[in-house]
Amino acid sequence: MEEAAEARDSAGLVEHFAEDFAGPGGMDRERFRRYLALIWLRNREVGVTLGPLDVELVGADRARVRFTAAARGGGRWLPERAEVYQVNTGWRLEDDDWKLISADWE
């Protein structure tokens, strides 16, 4: 997912999402992909630094992962904007691959 994000490949990133992914405000996989495309169009340079991951296994095939994400965007040399988010995600094991089933950030 990180490689796809750094390559600005929203389709490659979203392929790691479960078919029934749910984000804020009813966001589905396609809306999330368009959301990323809009962010990348508005910012020549986009960067994200993740804080430590707090992973909680829920049974054999589910997990919750919480972390902070510092996002910055703007010009080539200096960011025009930066924000820190608290991110909560849900994951499900599907055919030996973890898929993102939910995400929320504030």
C-alpha cells in the first residue's frame, strides 16, 4: 500500500481494500480512490509519516490497527499545509491476505 501511495497509484492502493470497505460518511472503495486522486491533483508533492502502529487481533481473521498520520502537501520544496490525524482501521484476513475493511480518521 505504501509503494502504491508513493507512486500516486490510487487503483493499486485500493486493490488492498475489501470489496465491502467502509470509510467516513459512507465512503466506499471507488469514492476513496477518487478522494486520493483529488488530493494528488491539488498537491504536486504529498507525504505521509505514520506513527507507531497499535495492532489488536480480534479472533483469527480480524484486526484493528490504530496510528497517527502526519500528512503534508503542496509545493516541491516546502509544504503548504500539514495535518496530523488519528486513524482507526479494521482489517480482515481473506485468502491469506489482509484486506482493509474500514477506516476512520479525525
